[in-house]
Amino acid sequence: MPSFGAIRAIREAGLRIPEDVSLVSFDDHFYSSFLATPLTAVAQQKEEIGQVAVKMLCDQLAGNGSAAGLSLPTHLNLRDSVREIA
């Protein structure tokens, strides 16, 4: 998880989460809420992303696809790794 590298670098710099740096992860792993400072994260629908990607690929291979963009819903799980800036 790339967030672990960010957490380590922040700590090695002598900074604290969220007092000095707010941190948000993209892709909410099940262990994000179990960290010493629970990590705020954007949750994605991984199964739906995979299903849509396979359908788009099959459509492209069949000559029926388009290069149109796609938007799938996400959810922000607010935890303790962010704070409001006053």
C-alpha cells in the first residue's frame, strides 16, 4: 500500500499525522481503520471496476467499443488522518 511509504516518510521527517500533515489514501484497505492513526480513504467498488473494464475491453475487441470516459461512484471514509485547517 503506497500510503505506508507516505506514513513512513512523514514520520522520518519528524512530522505527525494529522497535526502537521493530513493524509488521504485512494483505495480503502480493510486495515486502514486499524492503524495507529486510522487513515482517511476513498473507497472504490473494485468488483464493479473489474467487470466494467472487462466489458469495455471485450467491446473494443469486437469493434463496438468507444474511448469514452467512465465514472463510477466512490465513498470517502473520514477517519483520524485529516484535520481541518483553521
